[in-house]
Amino acid sequence: MNSAYYALPLMLALTGAEAATLNVALEGVKAGGGKLTVLLYERAEGFPKEARASQRFVLPQGKNTLAIDGLKPGQYAVMAYHDEDGNGELNRLFGMIPQEGWGLSNNSKVSGKPAFKDAAVTLAEPDSAITIHLNY
């Protein structure tokens, strides 16, 4: 038989083994209306602009956890916010200062625009978990 015939199952097994899940939990969420949004960034370019996120998740009402499957090992940054008024974006004063609950992976405390390195987490295990505390 062709050696490629045997290589394909091995390549598929390795690809599956490389996929990881990042479990994200949000804490400190205020009671009331609005949904939680989680943004995943795979690289520093464009961070923390919402439109530049690699993936965007809007959690169902009352849910504060999320499993992001199929990720490759590497560095990621996560930003989450509580869209209290339901307008689909994080409200900011003067386009900079968050006016709704928000947080970053690593629970970084930053003054000014956050950098990717402030929030970067390394995903190396098949299952990793982070908790982000929302600041209001």
C-alpha cells in the first residue's frame, strides 16, 4: 500500500491532539439586563478593538461561562464586557474609558489602552481555564 495511506490517519490524530479548549468564566457580573460578550484575540495586531477580535461570543442571558474549542496551542488574549444597555458594544467615555463592566484575561489592571502582552495567556494544555473579573 501507499505510505500516504498510513500517514493520513497519523496526521489526523496529531491535528486532533493539538486542538485545545479554553474555558472562560466571568465573575463579578452585576445583576440586571444586558448580555455578556467575550472576545478572543490570537495576536497583538488590533487588540483590543472589538472589530479585530479573532472570535466574538455573546453569551445567553444568565450564563457566565464559555468553552472555546478547537484552538491551537499558543498565546491568546481575552476581553469580556457586560453590554448592560444591549447596544451590542462596550460603551466608552471619550472613546476610551469603559462605561460598562469589562475585564481582561490575567485580570490585568491597566491605565490607558491595554496591550496584548498585559492580557496574554498561554494555551498549552488540552484544557485550560481562566477567570475574568469584570470591573464596573
